[in-house]
Amino acid sequence: MALGILFSWFLTAVWIGLMKSLGLGKKVRRDGPQTHLAKEGTPSMGGVAFLLAAFLAYLLGEKDGLVGLWLLALGFALLGLVDDLGGSASRPLRAREKLALQALMALVFALWAVRQVAYTPWPILDVFLIAFAVVGAANAFNFTDGLDGLLASVTAILLLPFYPYPFAQTLLGAVLGFLWHNAPKAKVFMGDTGSQALGAAVAGLFVLTGKLWLLPLAAIVPVLEVLSVVAQVLYFRRTGRRLLRMSPLHHHFELSGWEEAKVVFRFALLTALATVIAFRGGMP
């Protein structure tokens, strides 16, 4: 974990300098909260730095039986990188194309995972259940990544129950090292490169440790974020009006008067409470 923190802190700082020197920065959506327009030009794709830091720390430390998670995280990171670079591409990746690639990678992982863990008496059902969890988590984490330090804080809390595993230790350290630079006011964003990889990795971690059923409760914030988007779209199509001031959910609270840092802090507290209930529920 210490190596993960150190490597991530250093590599993220190097990444920030590189992005600034190349003049590459985040393009802020104009239909989002107006306060976010000041973030225009902030270096992005920081997931490249902290994922590399986590992997290097993992190589130098103890190993566990979760090596396959790195392949899963790498696949989703590369897909996220394509998404991040899509703005400058002649033809950005379409939503259905991204979803198809996510599903393919999740299915490959699920076919490998069912050899190690079972959740139902039917392996084929387990395959689809695991694949759905991975794709769902990747997109839910992506929706959650919208405020300075929000997704990094939520992910760090979700990784804590898995601390005995070297994979979780190095990834937790890397997220904390990144959070040093990502805390309000953020000097760098993780981008889809980081958010999709974290979602897939965390879901895979829950899967391989036999804790998949705890994921929806522990990851209550990403679940609420993605549900808020779905509810907003469905309600608008049906009524022509908005159910929330803005989706995902964190923007609704922003526009309701909560300061950005307050939303992050309270969502992190909610995640901590939900994680404790999920892992310690019913125990003294």
C-alpha cells in the first residue's frame, strides 16, 4: 500500500506536468453546472498514472490469486482511454459500441471467474450475473466521477474491507496517492480511463472473494448515481419534465445548494455507512 501511495503520488504529479506541457485538458460540458466551467483545461486521464502505480506496486509486493483482475482493469482502462480521446477523434466511440466491448470483456472475465466461485447452481447464470455486475459497476462508477475527489473517496472506502489482499492494498494506495492531487480543488481528473477500470476492478474483487451480493449495498452511491440517470431519462420521456434538477445525482444536490465539497464528504460518509452495514450486518 505504501508503494502504491508513493508511486501514484509521484506518477500523477508527472502526468499533470505532461498534460500541461502538451496543452491537453478536460473539456467541460456546457449543459452541466455552470460552476464547473472554471475546471475547463484541468488535466485528465489521470487513471493512466494511478493504475500504472498500482500495477508496479503489485509487481514488487506479495501476490494473491487475483491476478486476473489486472487484465480486467486493463481492458476497461483501455476502453476508457478511447472514450477520453474520443473528443479529438474523427468518429468517437458510440454508446452501443462501448457497451458491446464492455460486455465482451466482462463475459471473458465471467467465464474465468465461474471456475473459482459460484453464486447459483447454474454456471451459465453465474456467467451472466457476473458479467452484468462488472458492466454495471463500470458504468455506475463512470457516472459517479463528476466531482473533485468523489469517486476516489468512494472507491477507497469500498476497498478497505479487502485490505488483506495485495491487489486491494496496491489499488487502495494508488487511489489515495491520486486523491492527493484530485481533492478539491482538483489538479487532475481520472477520466473514463480511471473510472471504468475502477468500477470493473472493484466489481471483480467482490466477485472473486464471494461477496458479490454485498456490492449493491456497499456501492450504494454508484448505484444511486446510475439509477438517477435512468429515472431522469424515463421520466423526461414520459412527461417532458425533469424529475431531478440535473443527473447524475451529485449534480442535483449541487444545484440544490450544496457545495461541491459537501456533496463529496456526505457521499463518502454514506458509502462508509453502507459498507459497514454490508460487511458487518447482523454481527455484534
